[in-house]
Amino acid sequence: MRAFEIIVALLKKKYKYFLVLLSLSGLLSSCIGTLYMKENQKLLYRQSIKSPKDFTLEGMNSLYTQKVNSKVLGLPINYLVWMHHAGEKVYDKQKFIDKKEIKTKKFDRKIERANDPRKKASLQYRKLRKIDLINAKIENGNHFMQWGEPPAVFDTAQVKATTDKINNFLFTKGYFQGKAFSEVKEYKRRVGVVYNLDPGRGYYIDTLSSDIQDSVVAKLYFQHQNESLLKKGDRFDQDKISQERERIDLLMKDNGYYDFSRQYIHFDIDTAYHHQHTIAVRTEIRNPTKQDFHKLFSIDSINFTTDAGVTPKNKDDERKRNLVDAINFHYFKHEYSNKILSQRVFLDPDNPYSRTKTFSTQRQLANLDIFKFVNINYDTSGGKFVANIFASPLDRFSWSNEAGLTVSQGFPGPYLSTNLKKRNLFGGLEIFEIGGRFGFEGVAAATSTGNFYKSTEASANTSITFPQFLFPFKAVTAKGFGKYNPRTKMLAGYSYTDRPEYNRSITTFSHTYNWENSHRTQYSFTLANLNIIRSTLAPAFDSLLLSLQQNQGNNLINTFKPSFVSSMIFGITWNPKNYGNTQKSSYYIRVQAESGGTFFSLYTPGVIAKEGLQVYQYVRLNADLRRNEIIDKNTILGYRLNMGVGYSYNSNRVLPYEKYFFAGGSNSIRAWRPRRLGIGSAPPALASNPENDGLFDYKYERPGEILLEGSIELRQKLFGFVSGAVFVDAGNVWLFRQTTVAPSSEPTQATWTGNTKFRLDQFYKEIAVGTGFGLRFDFSFLVLRFDVGIKAYDPGRKEGDRFILNKARFFKPFSTEREPVIFNIGIGYPF
């Protein structure tokens, strides 16, 4: 009895976590995949490919014909097998078959009674959606079965199939004598398979030759021979052969050979040529059957119908014709500037057909946001080669409303936005937009600790986008720019922010040029970005800023004076591999340079001085680099590096508040509260109980002039729409000068002021590090994110006491005895 009392007493104290561990181990034991197999079955637990050190395995993991079940951090915990089994136990296929029949009859009755064709179409659409959902459950089971995985029962036939695929892969990569053999290892009811490779010596290209029957085609081929993907000395690769076939096909079709086909291109591979393990490759381009040449097509004329699919008011009306820049425009009513449309057409009469120019024309016309679709076809009848462009117009007016959640600094809040768009405002394909947005968000107050307050944001703006550069270029030059999708956007807007510490309004006007040299690289140049900013401060916040200025030389208060901010901004965005896709690894780079108050050193308008507006002069540079590494279909490793520098060179030595850099928050260093990390190693004020390993009071935001932060995040799909993540964030912000950034709440703090200035020999010691884990809920229309951030290294503490990972406290996050964990809620992925 005494022993039982001791156990109960222990469990009531810190050993109560033993119950948690015991329960967790019981749950995990139920997730072992072997529990759900029949008596004679064995689980495929592990499979790998073993090869010589100098042999690359890139692309070989996709060759497995049977996949192993998903695990948790490599442990033998097949939670998806448990989920599939749990769903299978309650699954009744006949129930869904019966449900499908009932739904089908119900909708058929409604469709039969409907008289309005639009209502019939709507019912048909709803019926298809409902039936598709039921069919998915009939074919793939209920939600648990669809989210889960059946156990990967070991199958010797699948091992043989995988071995055959590996052997075929080796052959296509030039290892013609390569072999693979499997080695099966059994562990009770689990099986591991190792595929051992003996690739042998690879075959390398020794000789390249060609056999082209058409002399004109041969001349074109040799003019571009330096672009060939086949090089002497390269190892033979079947993928390179396929890519070379595509290159030649495109070369021909871009130089007038409209009816050229890949079937005319052949590659003769001779492995017996010259030396051992070398091959000769002969490229053959054959002529069409019963012809001794390939026909060259030149465009005779271009027809452009701008209102395809439009029904005229009178049946007898015929389309008018207008010839502009050698293009025959056809329309019932002249609504669009034919001159501007011609700038997006890169086809020319009497020039050879080009597939690339055809696709570029189609893409650039679609970029105008004027047409529903753009189709281009060629008419070869009547002995002529005629290009026909058909464009169907979008509605002139469109109205969109959106409601959702937003988060930028703290907890998500609701917002509502509306936007009215009018196309072709002046007949020159302009896009006119007017919109507004109103929302709330939970933000950390700048003068208090641990509390979040409602921040209200409202904005309204209007803009006009022109499909060209508004600049007096010559007509030939303007047409040449058409392939870069040029746009000029003029915007006027007003935004209002109501926070506990201040109210702030910004009136904006901007004039921006946008263009792209491919559909993956975009440029932006804001010639003028003008902002009038006015703020009203709460007394407590005003007193704090005034105290910082008087006692510590911190001029942050100047950023809240009535001010006029003007700047020029140039930005480049590289996105060559569609960053964010889940199929291939991709990266994204954005660089932005800004010069503020550039001309004020030469001339300051009198109205600025008359209105008492503060003027800023500064330069600012920001670079954001991101990369997603696809490990497998369920796992992604993401990286981010974000750097920035802002420098003010006027007498006040301050930046506009919106131009400072901040660290901390759900899209930054997640172990710190929004905008509360830094500056450098300068500490926040101590809490009221510092002797208990005190919790710092993060009283106000920490604006910096230099930003350096990076993150690594491993994301893994758990089931259905739920993914998990573990991450490490690191970074900080600094100033260009040494200053005291916060008043101390305790006399003991006065002996430790820290460093705010960026120093090359010291900054690496001031990099804050946080780690954590989280969940992502992908609802297709949005991604809801929940992260738990834990401080690991805090440069705001004294040296020797900066590693604090062991002081994290989950169950009492606001206790003064331990550093709290930080809970972040966000919309979308952090990067």
C-alpha cells in the first residue's frame, strides 16, 4: 500500500509526464505496419540502391515499382497504415453504391422538371460533382482509407520488375553492360531489399556524323550545329538523344518548316565503331515519303478577328476590315486600338513560319487581360499560307469580392475586399481598377508585453494599367518592346491603420513600369513613389519615443512626424522553375533597390516646407532568396535567406518607419514575437522577477537598418490535407551606430547594454537562433499554418548565458521562471 502511495505522489509531481510517455508509446505501437497483415505476409520495410562511389544515383529512386509505407522521422511507425486499417474496418462499399443510385435519381428528377436551360446546366454540374465524390469513395474507400496507405506487402514479382527497370535505366544512360541484382534480407515479419549495381564501364561518344538528304535543311542544321546537345567525349545518354530530337524539331519549325515532324529525325548508334566502349552517333534527317525536299512555308497574310464568338445585333451585319501594320483586323465594332494589338503580334507577311513566334504572340495577347482566349491557326488551302488569329473578348466590367484571413505580424484576423475592373477604358486596352479593403488583425502592442490588440486596417485605391511604356518611343521601337509584355501602371491610394499606440494614414501616388524578358523573369521600375504620411500617437507611446530621443539619442520619434516620402524603386524577380511546385526542385530570387528623396538635395518643393512635412533621404537594398528541394513526393526541404540594408543620409539619420527592417514573427524568426527581435545583442528590459531566470519584457518593436535572417524547414505530408514541419530560424537586425535601445526596468540591467552596431568581427555572435515544429492545413484555396517557436540562442542575454533551449516551457508559456514558447498562426507557407 505504501508503494502505491509513493507512485501516486510521484505522478502528481514532475513524473506525471511518465503517463504521457506511456500513453504515447501505446499509441505508436498500434501504428506498426506488421499488425495489419495476414499470417503469411511480410512487410516491405526498407529498400535501397547500392552503387560504386563514383556512380550517381540521381533519378533512380523513381524506379521502384513498389513503395514502402511512410514513416515518422525514419522510425518504424507506419501511421498511415493504421489510418487505412481504421477506415477499412468501418467501410461499407455497398452503402456508397446505394447512395450513388439515390443521388442520381434525385438529380435526374430535378433536371427533368427544370424548364430554364441555365438551371438545367447548373443541376447537371452539381450532379457531376456529387457523383464524382461518391465514385471516389466507391473506388478508393472512405476518407481514412484515402488518406492512409494499405500495408506494403512484400512481393517477389515487384522486386523482379524493379530490377528490370534498373537494368533498362543503366542501358539508357550508356552502361550497356551494366547489371543489377537484388539482395533480400528478412527480419521476422519485415523485409529489406538492396539492389546492388554493377554498372560496368560507360560508353562515350567518339564520333558524330550526319546524313541529311535535303541540302537546304542540311545548311540550316550546320549553321546551328554548335547548339547541339550531343558532344564528343560525353557519355551516351538516351535522354540527351530525345532532347536533341526536340531541339532539331523546334529549329526546323522556327525556320519555316510548318509540317516538319519528329518522325523525320533518326539517330543511328554504332557501338562497334573504333575503340572499345566508344560509340558513333549519326544524325539522320529524312525527307517526306515520295518527296525529295521539305517544303518551306512563308506567311502570305495575317487575319486578326478581335471579337470571335460575338453575335452581331443584326444577323446581316458583316465584320469590317482594317489593315494596320500588314495585319487584317476584322470586327463588327471597332473597340480596340489595332496599333497596340499589332505590337503584340510577332508574325510578319513574307517571313517564314515560326512556332516560337506563334506561341509568343498567343501568350502576349493573353497577357493583356482583354480576351477570354486567343487561338492561332494556319490555313494552307488555296495554295497560300494564311495566319488566322481569333480572340474572344472578356466582359468589359468585372466585379470581385473576397473575404478571408490575413496575418502579417501577429494573429490572423478577418478581412473583406472588393474590386471593380473596367477593361479597355479609353479604347487603348487599358485596365482601370478601383478597390477597397477593410480588416482586423491581432498585433502585439508596441508598449506592453504578452498582449495582442486589434489592429484595424482600411485602404482604397484606384489604378490604370496601360499595355505599353508611356514614353515617346518610335513606332518600331514600341513594337519591339511588345515581346517583353510592357505595362505602365499609375496608382493613387489611401490607407489607414489604427493600432493601440498610434493612428497612421498614408496617401500614395506611384508611376511604375513592368516588363519581363521571359515568363519567368520579371522587372519593375517605379519612377515615382510619393507618400504623404500623418500619424497620431497615444500619450504613452509618445512619451516613450520622446524619452528614447532625450535620454538615449534614439530618433525613432522622427519617423512618426508628418512626412513626405518619395522614392524610386527597381526590382528584379527570378522564378525560372515555378517556385512552390511540388513536382520539381525550384528556387526564387527577388532583389529590390530603392532610393528615397533622391532629388531633394537639389530642390525641395515649397509646398512640403509649407505643410511642415518631414523629408527623408535614404537608400535601401533587399534580397530574398528561397529554394524548395523535393526529397520525395511527400517531403520537401525549404531554405530561405533574407538580407537587407537601409541607410539614411539626411540630417535626421532616420528612415521612414515602413522602410526599417524587423525580425521576429510568423514569417521571420518564429521563436520571437512579431518585430521584437534585436537590435544586435542589446537586451530587452528584464521582467519583474529577474532572479528566477527572468522572462524578458519585449515592450516595443525593434526597427533595424541591417537585416540578416535565414530559415531551414523540413515539410512532410502526414495525411490528407495535413502536413507537419520542423524548422530552424536564425537572424537579427542591427543599426549603423551604437545606441541604447530600451530603458531598463531593473537597476541590475544597467550593467548590460549590449551592442546595436553591426560589426564584422562580432555580428556572427549576435545571430539569434530559434527552432520549432508546426502543422500546415492545405485547404487548396488557402494554407492555414500553426507553428510553435522555441528560443535556442538569445544574443540579448549576457555571453555564457545565451543558450536557452533547455529553458523552454510549454505548459506555462508566460511563466517568469522559463523562456516561453511562441505560438504562431499564419496564412500560407512562411517561405
